[in-house]
Amino acid sequence: MSEKEIITDEMKEFINLESKPRIHEVEKRLVKRFAEAIGDENPIYFDEEYAEKNVGGLIAPPTFLRLFKTNQLEKKFPEPFSNLVDGGSSYTFYYDIFVGDKISAVSKITNLFVKTGTMGDMLFKVTLISYTNQNNKLVATQEVVTITYGKGEKTFL
């Protein structure tokens, strides 16, 4: 099948459609547990006095953002394939995320394209997640690529 046959006009309507914001509070206990889980002993995540002196307060490790989910879009994407693979993520960090911050997470599909491989046609969906703090300052973005392929019973929701 060609890209034109796979990516429908209905799918194209999802490009740049944003989810409603989902607010997450950065909690001291969660930051500590997360840093411990990833084995990062940097005192800017644990030691309030040290963090205040060096970075202005306790901050979260950069990948702490992985804990922040976004809301689903109001309508369901018309997925043509049955299998899902994580195509990877990349981050851009602009500002530190401090304990006590309220972070708004919003996602939007920015691109759709098709590639053909040994498993047949694959749809690549590129999603941008924007993370904004309570001061309306964009603190980070995450680009997520998901790949779907195959026909038959869906193996994902």
C-alpha cells in the first residue's frame, strides 16, 4: 500500500490537535524515590541546604518527566494496524523542574509517515509532549515516536 492509502484524511485531522492539559505536582518524596531508583545520588535531589545554595532548591532529575502522563485526545486515533513498537523518545530541557512546581503536560501529534520493511507497511506517529510550569514557562519537550504495523487482533489499547 502507498502512504496515501494508509494515511487517511481522518488521520491527518489529528496533526497538531492538542490534548487537554494534565497537571502534575512535583513532590519531594517522589523526586527522592525516583533518584534512588535510577541510582543518582546527586545532592540536588535530596539535600535541601545543598540544593538551595547551588541551584535554588531541590530539583527533579531530567527523566522524572517520564512519570507525567498526558490526557487522551477527545476522539480516538483511527489506527490502521494491530501491533505497536516504541520508536524512542528524545528530550529538550530548557529549565530545571523544582520540587513544588506544578507541571502541565500537553501532547499533540506532529507528523505521520509510512515506511515499508520486512514486516510490511509501518505507520510512524510522531508526538510532541510539552511540559510547562505554573509560571507558564516551557521547561521541557519530549518527542515520542510510535510505530504500528501488522493486521489481525490488536495487541495494544
